[in-house]
Amino acid sequence: MTVGAAEEVLPTAGRPEVPSVRAMFGGIARRYDLLNAVLSLGEDRRWRRRAAQLTRLARGGRALDVCTGTGALARLLWRRVGPSGSVLGVDITEEMLSLAARAVPEVEFRVADALELPVPERAFDAVTMAFGLRNIADHQRALREVWRVLRPGGRVVILEFSTPRAVMRPLYRQYSRMVIPRVARLLLGRTGAYDYLTSSISAFPGPDVVAGWLREAGFERVGFERMTVGIVALHWGRRPG
Ligand SMILES: C[S@@+](CC[C@H](N)C(=O)[O-])C[C@H]1O[C@@H](n2cnc3c(N)ncnc32)[C@H](O)[C@@H]1O
């Protein structure tokens, strides 16, 4: 945990702890969607749409969105399953969840830790996590929890930042150093959370490593694809059975 200049308590990239992660997201919740849209130049919507598509959820399906934040992906899952289905979104940060509940009233939201999901085994056809895994120190335990709550044959889809393709890396580094802090200062009045964003992205491994984690957690038919020159990667797997 690091204390920044403006008394911001920030998580440590690679070893984030729940209290500091919660405090950080609580502090930026109201500006979170706007910053996402601005910093990704609107691409974040396309990334989540693809994540929802990869779940292969159908009408009447049951979905869980872990680290749901303001509920942007949960909303897309709900569109797929419709009123005969159900979507639950969980997150540790109440400020994010209260925005989610207002934005997506069709979805049920609950405060819960990804490491101890308050749901029975085999309860879901699909589980998603967008930009959550990087913020959880014990990723292996989080993936085992996802495995536990998926029904046999159910799918996990994980969307996370990644390392861009080699030719794009210098440009991306410049963007992280120059653009992100300026936009964060402009829209938030401080940069701490977005300093954490850039350092946690650097500390996060490439999609082949994440695919290995999924296999270790027991998933089969594991795969991944990159989007937007590799800035993000989508990973998926299936609980056998
Ligand atoms: C970068 S935001 C992503 C939000 C949303 N999924 C999206 O696509 O915009 C990460 C979210 O993960 C939540 N989070 C971090 N660690 C968590 C944990 N251990 N359990 C549940 N939620 C967690 C944070 O509170 C935050 O809302």
C-alpha cells in the first residue's frame, strides 16, 4: 500500500490489498465511466461487447459478473439473457455498486469479494470479469472460485489489459506517461489511481500466462484473443463436464 502526495491510499501493483483497492475505486467511482471512455477513446464499449458475446449466453441464461464496478458488462449480459434469465454483479466497492444499481436496475448487485463469492456451487452458465483480475493478488484463488460457481460446461470470460504488440509499445509507453496522468488530473484533480493503473498493467502478465492460470484452475478449451493492437486481451475457458 502506498500513500501518495494528496493522502491517497493506493494499492501496490502486483500485490493489491482489498482495503486499498476499495478505497481507490470508492474515490474515483463517480468519474470512472467517463475516464474509461476518454482514456480508451470509446474502445472500452467494444471490448465489453466482445466479452459478452464470448460467454455464448442465451435467453434464460444465468450469469455472474465479478468485479462488476458500475455494471457496464452486467448490462450487456442482461441484454443477452433477457427477462427470463438472471444476472448478478458483485464487487467490493459500495460506491461503484450504487452507481451500477441505478444504471442497470434489471441486474441484482451485491457487495462481495471475488475470493469468497456468496453463491452456491454450479449456479451459473457464464462468469465474466472485466478489468478485475489485475486488482486481485490471489488470482489463482479467484479463478478457482469462478470454477466452483460455474455449472459443468459453463464458460468463464476474462477481459484484462495486456502488453501491446512490440511495434506499438513505445507509443503506448508515451501514452501511459504523458496522456493518462494529464487526463486523470483534468477529470479527477489527482493522478494516483491512474499511476496505479499504469503500474498494475505493467505488472500484469501476457495472455499466454493468464491462459496457463485458467488451465491450472481446471478449465478446458482455454483460449485468448487480443484487441486494439494488444492493449487488452480476452481470455476464456470452460468448466469440464
Ligand atoms: C477497473 S474496475 C472494473 C469494473 C468493471 N468490470 C468494468 O468493466 O468497468 C475493477 C473493479 O474491481 C473491483 N474489485 C477489486 N478487487 C475486488 C475483489 N477482490 N472482489 C470483488 N471486486 C473487486 C473494484 O472495486 C472495481 O470496481
